[in-house]
Amino acid sequence: MDLNEARAIDVATSGGAMLPDTTPVAMAVRLLAEQDRDFCVVIGGGGRAVGIVLAADILDGLLPNTGPVSSRG
């Protein structure tokens, strides 16, 4: 999907939550956890999709990069 052309309705059935681009990250994290979703679609002015926040992106930002899981003792 080309985000330059996508509108909120295009992603409404995608399984992701839709959040305005002014939503604080903490609220997005809470929504992802409470609704057991894997991603949020960020909606900007005019109802256009301007980005996607993946749960994995948030975890990557919170957890230190310590190598593969298999190497953790």
C-alpha cells in the first residue's frame, strides 16, 4: 500500500488500530496491548494514512540489543 495515496478507509479492515498523528506514544502502546493488536495506522490531516507503528518497533526501542534470543542465558 502506498502511504502517499492511502486513506483511513483503505486500512480500516487491515486489523490495525487507527490513531491520529497527535496521539502520544504511551497511548499507542496501551492501545496495542489492551486490544491485542500488532500495529497502529497513523492518520494525518485529510484522513490520509501517514505511517504505521508496529508493536515490534516499540519493543525494539525499549529493549537493549543483546543479540539473538538463543544466545541469552
